[in-house]
Amino acid sequence: PTRRSSDLDFAEAYRLRGLAAIVALRFGHSSRERSRLIVAANADLTKAIELKPDFAEAYLSLVDLKQEIAGEYYDDVLGLDRRRPFMAMDQIADYAKAISIKPGEWDLYLERAFLKKRSGDLIGAEADDKKYHELIGLRRMYVNRPPLSEIRAMGGR
């Protein structure tokens, strides 16, 4: 089916309303209100993607939502988060979709590399890190961070 231009305009409106709900999550709310905001943000971002399947920014907004949700489950005392690996896998999938839409966006590879590294996929992280460096045409970032392969060689994770 052919998409109408109004659908494309509404896709951006749904994404922005979803982002507003994500921002609202950062303020102190009751657990009931947080749940309502999470459901609303997810529904709006899902609708934005439904209206415009090649909307990379909507996928990245889903990553933001999942990062916000993952923060709720972090145990500050033990430093454990049993749900974080599953959340990271969802976020990595959202980055993969955004990258398939915008393969030249170097920052997507860098962010996905960090997520892969945190989830234990060092080979995948290194591949994304290499692609990031390839796209920006530099061997080092402006903050002089060495590539992940050098960090691993130095005994880092």
C-alpha cells in the first residue's frame, strides 16, 4: 500500500510524543505513572515505525526507551542486573535496524559497539568499532580512545 504524506508527518509526531514520555520517565513518578509512560512511549514509537518502517530515528528512540527501562532494574547494592543482557540484545537489534536504514552513520556503529561490549560480544564490538573507525576515517577518536583491539591487548574488557 502507498503511504500518504500525512502518515509520514504523523510518524514524526508519534516519535516526538514517545520521546516526551521518555523524558518524563526521568522525573519522580509513582510506579503506576512510570508504567503508563513506558506503555505510552512504546505504543507511540511502535506506531511511528508502523507508519514509516524506514524511520531510523524511531528505532533509536526505542533504544532510548529500553535504556531508561533497564536503569530501573539495576541493583545499586550488588551491582547486578539480570535483565540488562536481554535489554541490550533488544537495543542491539534496534541499532541493527537503524544501521540497515542509515549505513553511513558512524555514531550508530560506535553506540552498538559499546552495547555489544557490555553484553559480552567482544568480537561483534570489535567489528563495529572497526567499521566506526573506517567511516570516520580516523584511527583514534578525538578523546584518544584506542580501538577495542588495543584495549583487549592491554588486558581490558
